[in-house]
Amino acid sequence: MQFERLALAGAWLIRPEPIRDERGFFARSFCAEEFAAHGLKPGFAQCNISFNARKGTLRGMHFQRPPHEEAKLVRCTAGAIHDVIVDLRPGSPTRGQWVAAELTAENRHMLYVPEGFAHGFKTLADATEVFYQMGTAFVPGAGAGLRHDDPALAIDWPPGDIVISDKDLSYPDFDSLPPESLAAPMRTGAG
């Protein structure tokens, strides 16, 4: 696998390295040793699938409040998404900043989302499916979110109509949430 460090500390774009022959290819999508060597948590507690019938479906920006922050490994298994993460960590020099990556079934890229980040995506095709490996299981009552169109974040979403839930539309602005409710203080170390 190829690990590309992104502009937000701890976030990585991961590309499988296919070994091809006349049958197709074989590629590794996870290796605990390689993840640990890059300072990433090598264990997962839960896996989730998100199926999205329509192009333009927007989900996010979601996170879990402390002490239940979750690392995620996100991959698009059908269709395509514009995947976005926002650094919520108090003390982080990139707090309130975001990065995006295009994840498609064709490119098979994965986005590693560290603990203390909000995550969301917009589908770029009908019948898009997203597969998540989660570092922490979902904790009822710990789930939260930020407004996807918060002017303070200024996330550059792909143009076009959106399909979004009332719940996701009801999330508050980033600046209206107290820092301690967003994430634990930034940890130092690898990543």
C-alpha cells in the first residue's frame, strides 16, 4: 500500500498496490503492521456500509464526542464520493481546516480519518456504496455533527443539488460548539 500524508496531521490517503495478471489483480487493503508503522491505529471495532441511491446525497459532517472519538478507514465500493474531513482537535494547528479526496470504486483509494475529526461525503454517482472500518463502536448519545455548509469552514463541495437528511441540516456551526465537546486535545507522536 502507498500512504500519502495529507495536510491535516494524522490523515492519510491510502492507495492499494495491485499485483495484476490475466485474471485481474490482488491487492491488500489493510495491514496492521503497515498501519502501525505510519502511526495509525491498527485495530477496528466495527464496520459499516452506507448505500446511497442518488447522486448528490450528502452525509455529514459527523463525529463522536469525547471520550468516544473514532478513527475511520473509508472506502467507496460502488460509485464515487467527494469525501471530506475537518480537524476538530483543540490545540491542533489545523483545527477548523478541512481536506477532501475523491474515493471511487475504480480508484479504490481509502481515506484514513484520525480520531477527533468530523467526516462527511457527497455522492458523485447514483447507487454509491461506502464501506467504513471504525476504530470505536458507535456509542448512542455520543454522535454529533457540524453544518456541512458552515461559512466558517467554507467546505468546497461539488456543485449540484443535494439530498440530505433533516438531522444533518439541523447541525450547528463549528464556532457555536465548545472546543471540549468536539475532541480530546491533540496528541503528539507519529502521524
